[in-house]
Amino acid sequence: MLIVVPVTALYAGLYALLLLVLAARISRQRMTFKVGLGDGGHPPLVRAVRVHGNAVEWMLPMLVLLLIAELNHASHLFLHACGIVFLAARIAHAVGLSRNSGESGGRFAGTSVSWLVIGVLAVWDIVDFARTLLV
């Protein structure tokens, strides 16, 4: 039996491209500061590493939740809404944190919206499980 998850595949690809962009920023900073390992204590490199790490930390649970919802036949419209809003939130967060390690609108909005999308998908997955108990 072939299982096809086109929506999750799309967002996995888009999130991976964002991670490559963020990783390239780290490499560029490493070359600038001549740092082979770690961050050398250079604030721009510290931020670039943290931006990438934060993206990885949140993208993995998002993709798992998205995949579970898709496998359990969530509407594609719902899945795309979650996927694109989450991508926009992660970009806003990356831009905000890249510019300022303190408070920023992009960082706050990106974090808040990311948490919201993860929460919505988590609740959808739990409710979907509960529905199976009633059948």
C-alpha cells in the first residue's frame, strides 16, 4: 500500500530550504570570523547559530504533527494553512532574532504564532484520536 503525504512533503521541503539558508548564514559568519568550531564568542555568529538551532527545534515537532494530521485525513486546506503560517512565523522569528538578540517584534510574533500553530495541530491530533475511541 502506497502512502502519499503531499502536503507534509511540501512543507518538509520548504522548511529544509529555510534551514539551508540559515546554515549558510552560519558558514558565512564562520568564514568572516575565522571560526572553525563553536561561535568564538562573536555575537553575530552566536545569533546565527541560535537562529538555526531554534528553527530546527520547532520544525521537527511541527512536521511530526503535520504528518500525523495528514495521515489521519485532515483537510488539505487546514494543513496548508498551518504549514504556511508556521513557515511565515519561522521566517519572522529568524529575521527578528538575526537583527537583535533582545526583544523584537519579529521574534515575538514568530514565537507566538509558531506556538499557536503547534498547539492547534496538537489539539487536532488529540481530538482525532479521541474520535477513534468513539467509533
